[in-house]
Amino acid sequence: MVCAIPRGQISTYGAVARAAGLPGRARLAGFALRMAPRDVNVPWHRVVGAGGRIVFPKASRQHREQAQRLRAEGVAVKDGRIDRLFIADLDDPRA
């Protein structure tokens, strides 16, 4: 489901879990991303927490990397938050 998120858009862990048929399993979606082999090249940076926020601590390398990757795709990131304008609808087959 994460690979279905278009470039320049984001989704939440909860939405990814729902789209995968696992409602209420947002943490499982995060765990799956963490455990995915690096060579699979899953666009993990397109998944954020509820409310469109980057979940990594602000001072962490992961937070900086996610914000940098999103900005490189044209996603506006301000104070670790992403505007709802960039949220992909994973329930919509046209997304």
C-alpha cells in the first residue's frame, strides 16, 4: 500500500493499515515499514502520523531525512507537519 502513495503526496500509518485491510493497526504498518529490507525501496518517507506529522523526534536524523525527502518531492513541511492538501486517498482507486 505504501508503494501506491503517489510521489509528492503522503498518507498516514492508519490509512495505510485500513487500505491493507487491517483497520486499527497503524502501529503494525509502522512496524512493517521498519522491518522491510532496504533493498525493497519502499517509499517510507511518504507515511506520517495522524494529523500529518512526522513521528520521529525533531532532532533525529530520521526526522531530517524524512522532511528532506518530502521537500524534494514538492511536499511542504513546516515544523514537522504536512498540510492536508498533500494527503493521498488510498481508498480511492484513482489515487
